[in-house]
Amino acid sequence: MTSNSVRSGCLAAILVSLGLMTGCASSEPTLDSKANAASATAEACTQWLGTLDEAIDRAGVREAGPTRIAGFPYLRVDRFLASFAPAVTDRPSLFADWIAGLRDLDHTARTVELRNLGDAGMQSLGVRDATEAAQRTDTCAGLLQRHDLATPEQRRQLADHAQVPDDYHTVNRVLGLYPLTSIPFAHGIESWHQEAAAQFIQASTVTPASATSGDPLAHRFEPAGRPASARDIAALFARTPPDALGIPHFTASDRALLLQTFAPVFDIGTTGPDDRFGPLVWRGGPAPEVDSQRPAAYQRLALTRYHDRVLVQLVYTVWFPQRPRDKWLDMLSGQLDGVVFRVTLDAQGRPLIYDSIHPCGCYHMFFPTALAALKPAPDGEAEWAFVPATAPTLTPPQRITIRTESRTHYVIGIGSSDGRQGTPYRLIEDQDLRTLPTPDGGTRSVFGPDGLVPGTERGERLVFWPMGISSAGAMREWGHHATAFTSERHFDDPDLFERRFSIPSML
């Protein structure tokens, strides 16, 4: 079937389903004719989505963030929404809000895919532009949802399929004799924990103003806008009632205020251009590059769970040009590097726990406030939760300060801002990374269909493959951050904090 015939068939079927074709208007349709029209509509829409997916995959512009759900091409799921699947099928209000979330994930992903598909892709689909393709996709999504999820059995089938695969490859672990090879890796991780903890102790005794040549002077960067007060933040949460799942849906202005208020101050150890962060740009190379002349951090609002409560998370990412080579054979060096810093809030907007990784998923550190306490690690769990330091208990407009080491960009300190002014940096939506302008006038995602940033491979992948993580050390997309080598843990696990921390105010 050609793309034009798919287009015509889909539109005709939609018209039939709406009772707008002349044959439908001439007489009262029977139950059989209604059923046939609905079936024809569903078939045509399924063909359209299949043709669209083929074009997206052929062009290599598949969005890898949320996971597609087999049998439901108009829905996608992330780990947070997947955690609700067992409880929603028999509760209509929960199911309605859950489905809305799945639809929203797919809509956002398809918007990216359609834009990156470009004009040539639109022509191959027989549509004028991405707007027309998006409208047709949204119409078909609504029709298929009503067709596919009319019965409890159909809803249970969806819930069974709404799962996110982990980012660990069992075959690699089997071939790599994981039970044996993980032992030296565990010792190496323990050594890093000890070294990192010592760095935090040392950094706490050396302020940026009194740094020596052996500890490079930190260049301070602060958010360009003004934070709200603690009272304003509490009022913001109070006026945003959650939906049936417990998810607060902030207005655009409230969301922006939250992200602005909790954006950190960065004290960046600086000895050269590789310590200057900024937005990513495409300049024709295999990997995106950093425009370090315009300091900027990417922001994202995420969600997690603590028992039956939904918690808001604010995520900030800074990108550096590279991790430079320290020696001839440096398996950790490579293009692009960065720091991902996350703030998890309670229901009143108070910080509970901070944590950080690099965009490779490596170097996961937790910094609980006095409101949270680390639970004991299970026996044999080497990577339970590394806490090199606790975080101060701050209230807005106070800001948290993160200190990084030059060249490696390791986080080596956390504290409260001392009032010294720094260079302002902008906040950019993390979603913008999926549709960056290209030199030829199109757009392209920073992330490939596998969720990895092309051109950022590290030599360590040749050694770490038995741990089961694909291309260990490469930069990767949200939802693909495996953060442990000797166990299984993801940065976006919905029970990450529930399992590891006790929060008395929420029990």
C-alpha cells in the first residue's frame, strides 16, 4: 500500500466513524455497520501509525527516551508510570489519568520524531508538514484508544505490556562470567568510594577564595533569575492539587518558578577550556559540541514515588566539551562530559535528598538532608547508596552549591551558597536536546535511537562489558542511566529512594 493510499484510507475511515460520509447520512446506521466502521477506522489508523514508524526507523530518528508499548503504537511508558500498572486496571479514575500520561509521553516523543524526520520524510508520508502528520496521529491515537481499551480484559493486557526493560544485558553478563568478574569490580568501586570521600573532606577545608595552585580556583556560576521564598514554594504546592495518581500538574509559570528556585550554584574547578560548560550544538562532527561562550544548564521536572506519595524532582545538567586525557592510555577520557544534579522535594517543596551522576550514569552520589536517613545496605550490596557527605538543610531563597574538580568534573563538594556573586548561567529545557538545529537547516537529536550520544564512546567499554551495561562511559539519554555495575540500579527507578532512605515525615 502506498503512502497516499494509507492517507486516503485513514481519512475515509475517520469520516465513516464520525458519520460524515453521504452514505451514513442517508439512513440510520445499524449496530453491524457501526461495528464495521469502527473496525475499518482502527485498521486504517493502525496502518498509518505503522507507516509512520517505518519512516521514523528508516530515517534513524527514533526517540529512545520513553518505551514503546507492544500492541499499542500510540502509547509509551517510563519507569515512573510503569510502577502504577498493577493498580490501575480496575480503578477508572486512576486508569484515566494513567492513560493520559502514556498518551502524553507518546505525543512528546512523536513531536520530536516528526520534526527530525524533516520535509523529505513528510513527503514520503504524503502529508504537507509535521503539523498535519501530528494532527492525524493524535486523531488516530484517540480512536484506537477507544477501540483497544473498551473492556477490562483489554486494559489488563495493556497493563501487562506497560513495562520498561532494564539497561543491563544478560547475555554480556553470562559471557563475561559476571559472578566472578564482578568481584574485582566491586573492589574497584570501593576504592573509588574511599577516594571520593577523601576529596569531599579535603574540599570542605579549602574554600574557593583560598584555593591554592594545587586546587584550582573555582569559577562560580549562579542561576540568572531570582529564587522564590519558602513561603511562596509552599503556597505553590498547596494550590496544585494532585490527580488521582497523586501527580501535581503545575502551570507553566509555577513549573518555571520551581526550577529557577532550586537551581544550584556551581563552583567549577577551572584550568582550561574543557572546564567551561554551555549548551550543546551540532557543527557537523560525529558528536555534538559545547558552546562554552554562553553558560547554560539544562532543566527537567521529573517524578518519583515514596510509598503511596508522588515526589517532585528537579534535574539540572551541565555539559563540558570533553573529559581530557590525563595520560597516553586514559580509558575514561572522551568527547563530552557533564554533571547531572537532582533535587527531590517533599509535599511542601522542601529538599529531602540531593543526588548526582555524570551523563554516562557513572559516579552516583547521594546527599541526604536532615529530613532523610540512609537505610543499612543489604548484605553483599556494594553499590547500595554512596553518601560521601550530607547536605545542609536549606530553605529558599538559599541555594545549594556544587563544587566540581577540574578536568575530571567529579563532584567533590556540596554546601550552601556563601553569598559571593558568580557568572550568571541560563536554564534551558532538557527537551531541546532532542531537536537541535543542524548546519543544513534541519534538526537532530543529541541522542541516537539507542539512547546514547554518538561519538562519546570511552575506552572503558572494552573492559566493563561483562557488567552488562552497553558502551559503559558513553553519554546517554534520560531513562537509560544505569548507575551500578555490580547490581542493577537506574537513576529513574521509581523506588530508588523508598528502598534506600527513611523519611520520617512521610511514614
